[in-house]
Amino acid sequence: MSRYSSSWTPLPALPDPEGFAGMYAGTCGEIMICAGGTNFPEKPMLEGGAKTWTDRIFTLSPGENEWKEAGTLPVPYAYGASAGIREGLLCIGGCGKEGHRKDVYLLNLAKGTVTTHPFPSLPIALAYTAAAVLDGKVYLTGGCERPGEQDCTNRVFMLDTRRTEQGWLEQAPLPGRGRFLHQMAATDGALYVLGGIGLLEQDVPTGLGTAEGSLELYSGTRMDAPAGHALRHRRSPHPGPGFRKRRHLPAWGG
């Protein structure tokens, strides 16, 4: 804990012995939602274990000491972006056993049960992306279009939640090479893109990535880079979604 933080309070563990990676997470009102994800229930990946995908959805209400299983996603998948909007929690893109996905779902609560509603799909399939909401608009950056993480994109898409009939509109791209497994946050009228993996050309044949430690600022329909503030350490992957704490944007793990 740094001098800029307050205290961290442990929450109840998810009701699964292995836990999950790559979950969609956010809030609906004051209730936390975690959905989807992957794990290796039989044995670890390094021991040859098989990855499984889940469609389970869990909720945690303020003051409660355990998560409740509150519904299922339309399909088992993970590794997409999450964005909280007025109507609920958006689960954007991601991937499942069959490959990367372009579908988007809105999760909201009704009498303790999470319901899912289709939302405008992405123009392309994307996983390992990041999203943030600014002035009622959902911005999605980066990610991988195909399994194997042999490439990644710097494309930016925007969905105006007040005009969803327009669908996702492509914006000016992020500067520089693409990135994935990064983090986004919105504050003071600007979007921030933090860290992630950017693949260098010589890395592509082997699938190896170089951790990107820069910090860019995206504001409205205009991109300025750099914003003048770099991360102290190159980090990837970042837990997400990003959030603002007072005047600070925490970046942890990776």
C-alpha cells in the first residue's frame, strides 16, 4: 500500500476451488458482478491440464459475506472488456473455446437474478481489449483479432449509449503499434490507456511480446501521445477495468 492509497479490504472469495481468470467484472448500482472466465480444474496448465470456460455469473451485495450465483452468460467465454453504464454492465467481445468473439451483452439485475440482453456487436472479433466510459460513450481499444496472440491492433471503437442504433464507430487509432492486455480509465474528460503488451515485428513468428510501459491520453476524437506520464515499470497484463481513486488512477499487478 502506497502513501497515496487508503486501505484495502479483502472481499469474500468466489465460490469455486480454483477461481477464474479473465472474468468480466463491474457493478450494477451498488452490487458487484463477476461473470465468465476460465480455469484448469483438473490440473495446472504447466502440468498439461485442460482449460475450461465458464458461463457462471456471481454477485456480491454491500455488507454480504458471500457471493451468490445469479445467472449465466449466453455462452461460456472470457478475456473481453467490461464497462459499467447506466443500464448495467457491458461484456464486450472476448473469446471462448471456438475462438474470438464480437458479440456484446448487457448484464443487469432483476430481483436478485442477473439477466443478459444483446447489445450492438463489435465490427470485428476482439479479445484481450480494454474499455472505459466517457460522457456516456464506451471506448474500446486494442486487443487481438485472432487466437494465438500473433498480432494485436491499435484500433479504437466507440459506442454512444444514447444512440446505440449507430453501433460501434471506428475512431482515430492509438499511436504506435497495437497492444493487448492493457488497462483503460476515464477521468476529467479524458481517457487513459495504460501498459499492456505490444508485439514487435521480430516477435510475431514466435508469439513473444514486449511489455509496453507507456501511458497515452485520448480525449474526445483526438489522440495526444505521450501524455507526459509513463508508468514506473512495464506491466502486463493489467487487472481491469481501471478506475479513479480521488485524483489518482491506480495501476497494480501485472
